[in-house]
Amino acid sequence: RKPPLFVVKTDDDVFVRADALVSHLSRLTTNHSGKVPAIYGGWLVNGAKPHRNGKWKVSKAEYAGEDFPTYASGPTHFMSFRLARRIVRRIDSLGSKAPWLRLEDVSVGLWVKEASGQAKVHLEDDRRFHKGRLCEPWAVAVLIEQGRPLLFSFADVQNAFFSLLASETKLSATHPAAESVPRSAAESVPLEEARGDGPASGLGGPPREGECPEGTSLEEVKARRACEQERKVDSRSPAA
């Protein structure tokens, strides 16, 4: 059995848009001609300084440096399996001297720095891996915070699920779910289109007469919100 190409870490309070994540990692594979090198990515943090007091305190005995190495912000980040395997071997060889902090995302950055001494590591800084905010249509993963509801409609989430399911059923012609996936959902949608950068953005297609538009591009979301607001106003107006 072949090993996976990537390892993705995420927290349990993160909404991961699985179809966009798969498309993103597939694009990285394509960019490197199908051979995935040592890649580490997510929302990268550069030049962060250790807090010597407070909740995220790191003492000088734990880490004497003035700046942390580049690391991917904790909620969601990824690396190629090749890099993960290299890190494990390097940490094993260092034994008790291996760098370790209770800040897991910074620790991973330290390990990547150790592994980069053996061969080049490609860093992928991508702001679609959110630390917080509303779930914009172009996001890959978003930290769910109290008072910050997700912007996706039920139809958007359903279409994302169908797209992921379809990509899995293509791996096996005998998969029992293959016949249950609608053709429109089974077709692969490029990430650029899902973000609204392509000519046919969104997954829902044109709205039927009398319905608000669907889809996850920024323009489609704005149009849907305006349509829903207009309907609320109309429903309050007295009948002619």
C-alpha cells in the first residue's frame, strides 16, 4: 500500500472545506510534476517573539532565542509525507536533545528547521488557512469562534460533501455510493472556480426562477444575501 502524499493537522474547532483542501494539495502535486518534495504550509508566521509571561509563556530555559523560526499557525497546517518522515528520523537521531515546546505549532516549526538542514524544505504561505474570521468562500479552513457564524449555506456544505464523495468514488468503480451521487456534483470543480476566480464559479449552478442564487463565490454569496434580505422586506409589505 502506498503511503499518503500529505499529512494534515487540524483542531476540533476548525471547519475544514474538504473539497478545497483536496484541490489545493492536488495543485501542489501538479506544480511539482507529480513528485511531492518536502513541503510545509498553512498560515505561516514569521519573526514571532516568545512571550516570557502570560498564558503562552516560554521561558529562556525552554527557548533562549529572541525569535521563533517560521511556523504554520496552529488551527490547520500541512506537510508532505516525505517531510514528516524526514522529521521523525531527525528527531529520533537527536533523542533528548530534540527541540520541544508545549506550543505545538511552534514545535513543528522547530522540527521543520531541523529537517531543513538536510535538504531544502518548500514553504507554502497560504492565507486561505484562516486563524479566524467569517468563512469566506475562498477559505480552505476556518477557526470557528463564538459570535462568528459560518457564511456557508446548507446547499454549499452539501455540494462540498458531494464533491469530496465523488472524488473518492472515482477510485473504485464498484463503490456503492457511486450511483447515488448526482452528475453535477460528481464533476470536479477547480479550486479557482470555487473561489470565484474562474469563468464558472460556484457549485450550485444558475438559480431557478423564484429562488435566490447559490454557490460559494464572493459575488454569489453577496447576491444571495441581498436576495434573502429583499424577500424579508417583501414579506413584511402589505399585499397589493
